[in-house]
Amino acid sequence: MRLADLPQGATVATSSTRREAFLLDRRPDLKIVPIRGNVPTRLKRFAEKPELDALVLAAAGLIRLGYSFADINGEPLSFDEMLPCVGQAAIGMEIRGEDSEIVALCAKLNEPTTFACVRAERAFLKSMGGGCQVPVAAYAEAKGDQLHLRAVSFLQKPPTRGELAGSINDPEALGERLAARLRP
């Protein structure tokens, strides 16, 4: 079922303040309730609670666990409906910087375009003063030698939205510039 097709006053479960803010921005009539646990636990709880009309989960988590939208009778939300959280679906590794063998190995695993996108998104989040519980979102895409960054902040009412493009070689500056435009 599409977000627009949910009945008036529908009860929607999610575990994210960002998702809650997006949902209420699009549909202020919705009743949002928290749901906790790993993805299989949330799916089970949703199935057991007929009072819930919908459950909103991260597509990246579902896909990583091998679920398809058909498996769960789900519909993906478009980026116009909801931007993902910063760094969604990117895999990060923390290593000992002094271990040159591991540094060299991990450098081979790094995908530079994805890394630039994540750096722009993270710079936006940091400049907004945020962490994972702050209701902001950003999504960067590479188009040639340019990064295009879309973002939204729910730190004020009404929410602020923006887009910027900049050099793929300076992703942090792009994220910081967009944050400066959207900060309250």
C-alpha cells in the first residue's frame, strides 16, 4: 500500500525519528507509534498487531537480509517521499591507522564515488549538529565530476529542504554549504 493510500488517521510503526518526521510532514493525520527490535522482530510484531496499518523500515536493511518488497507485501517510498538517513547502505570500517597492511587492504575495498557521497552526507549531518537521532536526512549522488546533494531538516517548522551541486573532489564543503542554508 502506498503512503497516500493509507486511511485517514492510520497507525504507522517505525523506529526512526527521521522517518516519523517525514511521515508526519506528508501525512499529519497519521498516528506514529514506536517499534523496536531487529528487522525480523519488527516484521513479526507488525504481523501480530492488527491495530497497525503500516510499518516503515529501511529498504537497505531489508535487502541486506534478503527480503524483497514482495516478500513482505511492501512498497518502497520514493526519494521525493522520504530521503534515507545519512550513509544509508554504505558499509564503514574502522581500522588501526598504524597497521599499513590493513590500511592497504582496505584501500582496495574502498569505492571512491560512494566514499565521496558518504563524506558529503556526513559533513551535512555534522554541520547540522546531528547524530542518528536528529531528524535530518541527506542523499548524495555522483553525476560525472559533480556531486548532487539533497537534504531536509526537521529541526524547525516548517521543515527546510535544499539541493546543491559541487565538486566530487570536495564533498565536505558541499555538505557544509547545504547545512548552512538549512540550519535554523
